[in-house]
Amino acid sequence: MARYEIHGGKQLNGTVTISGAKNAAVAILPATLLVSGKCRIENVPDISDVRILLDILEGMGAKVEQPEPNVVEIDCSGVTCSEPEGELVRRMRASYYLMGALLGRFGKARVALPGGCNFASRPIDQHIKGFEALGAVVDETEEYVALEPCEEGLHGSRVSLDLASVGATVNIMLAASLIPGQTIIETAAKEPHIVDLANFLNTMGARITGAGTDTIKIKGVNSLRGGTYAIIPDQIEAGTYMAAVTAAGGNVLVQNVIPKHMECITSKLQEMGARIINYDDAIRVIRTGPLRKSTVKTRPYPGFPTDMQAQVCVCMALASGVSRLTESVYETRFFGYCTELETMGANIKISGKTATVTGVEKLRGAEVFAHDLRAGAALVIAGLAAEGVTYVEHIHFIERGYENIVGKLTALGADIRRTED
């Protein structure tokens, strides 16, 4: 079993380059199923979720090549299968995007229910609401979701989501791109990777407007053509390294970022005592003095992202005073990682949707377990800031979304290694 061994207490200094966005990549790769021709996708992160998706596409008959690092060429012209391999699908959460892509491509699909991080119940009711509005008949069991066209066939429609669901917004966009008529998504999610997916599809010939706003309009086209597209930088990976410098101290240039995407994170780290300098495509983070308490509430973009909740909690654990962290997206996301942080000496009390974090002078190394992707990243940050040695187990969660995290942190002066039992 692999784990990370971290000898903490060292400040981080140097430069780190951010990879392509995981959340964009796992939507764009299934979207290649809609394209007639070869897609060359650049800035693809080398993470396990991407590798699983590429295996799924290859298993369905796609031609997949990787001519150079972080570049993937995919030709799905020969795909005739509308039921991907269930065992692979169950290994990651974002595999549910295959539903929308296959519905748009074939007018039908049968996809196993996804796996991935298990930090909260994440139903797909809004996805199903969208598929049904587009004319699909949905058969959902405990094992799979099957989609078939209704007697009148698939058609554009108006879909008013009950909440701004990223997953449902993506799936409806994918399906509607090749479905006749106009589809309007109301209460659409506005995250950067939603815009990136729309830009990818439009580059290939789709007609999508309004991405990044509450209302997205998709006019179905007959076909999409191949082309080249580069994925945006990963907002959450960048935020994770920014939080790591804030917690452990130091001076790091975080490059290959879009500073506008980072504003919701930057403002809170500044409030806590980090000095932030923005450049055109980079951010410098400097933390030399003590950390201050803060109040954070997670919200859909452009609010503070739920995927940064655990990482900022580590900073709060080391800040003077009492901080409050409220989770408004996934109510049970505190459970698991907060217990692990308490093992390291953190003082955290959870009441419903809010964690009250009383800062301590220092954290101490311990053996801790990653319960999901972002919680695992938070434990790595805690290990970097702690005195002594920290062992992080279950690192397969972390490697779902962070490319070469050990190499990047080592280059910043961290004492971290990946070991095998």
C-alpha cells in the first residue's frame, strides 16, 4: 500500500507550475464522443481520473494517442458502443458525464452508476430531470442508468434546475449539443470548467452561449468536427498550493493560473495573513508572519469553492483566535478529515454545517488517512506545516486529482516522499 511520508516544519520556496484543470478534463474527454474526427487536447493533467477515462474511451473503440506529455489525441469516429465498461465507470465520479455524451451521440446510453470520493450523498436527480426534459426515458436502478428516446424523439427544451448543479449542467450541455432544437438551462452552474467545456464544444462547432452565467443556451447542430483545444489551469490545484504556503510559510510563485478564477480564494488567504501578488498568469504567495482567524462559507462559483474547504481549514487550525467554516454545498464534508486533523493536534468542533476552529500554536506529525481527494490534500498541507513526521495513507484519493504532487512539493523544499509497504 502506497503512502506519503512527510517530515514537516520546512517553509516552501520557489516556483510551482499548475496543471490542467481536473474538473474541466473529466468533462471535455467524454465530450470527444460527440466529435466526428480527431481532437487534440493540450494541458491534460496526468492524474488517475484522466487515465481511467482514456481507458474507458479506448474500451469503447476510440483511438487514443499521447504524442507528448499532457497532450492527448482522441478520435471517437469509430465508437459504436453506448455502454461503457462498468468496472471502470465505477472507479470515478465524473464518469456520469458519459451519460450526456452518449445520449447526444447515439440517442441512448446505459452507464453504470459512478464511484469516486464518498464524502457526501450526491444524487443525480438534477441530471435525470434534464435528460427527461430533452425527451429521454430514464430507467435508474441501483447499478446503472439507462436512457432511451421517448416516442416523439429527443428535442431541445427549457430546463430549470432546482440548484446550480455542476454535474447536471455539464450533462445537459453535452446531450443538447447534438439534439435538434434549442435547449435553455436555467439556474446553470457558473464554474470556470463549465465555461471551458462550452469553449471546447464551440471550438468543435457547437452553438452554446451564456456559459458562466445563470442561463445557458444550446442550439443543437448536426455534427461536431475535430480540432485542437487547451484545457484551462486548475483553480483548485493552484488554491491548494497557495494554502500550503499560507500554512507552512514561505514564498512561492504559482504559475500557469488565471488570477480572476482565484479571487475567491485569494481574498480569504490575504485576510488570514498571506501576502498575494497577482501577475498576468501567475500569483506569488508570501507568508512570514502569524496567521489570523477568518470566517469562510463555501458557495457555488464565484463564491469560495467547496473543493477548497478542507485546505483552508488547515490554515485556520494554525491561526490565532477562533475561525468559522460553514459548508453550504456538501453538508457532511467535514467528517473524516477533521478527525484526522484533531489527531495532529487541531481543535475543531463541528455543529451541523459549521466547523468552529480554535487555532493552536503547532500541529504534530501523525499517521492519518485520506478520506477523499481534497481531504487528502489538506492532510498533506497539515503534514508540511506540522512538527515531526506525518504518514498519509490512502493516497489513491489524492492522486485522482493532483499531478506529481510529491515532485512539485519537493521542488519547493518540502521533505516528502512516496513509499510502498
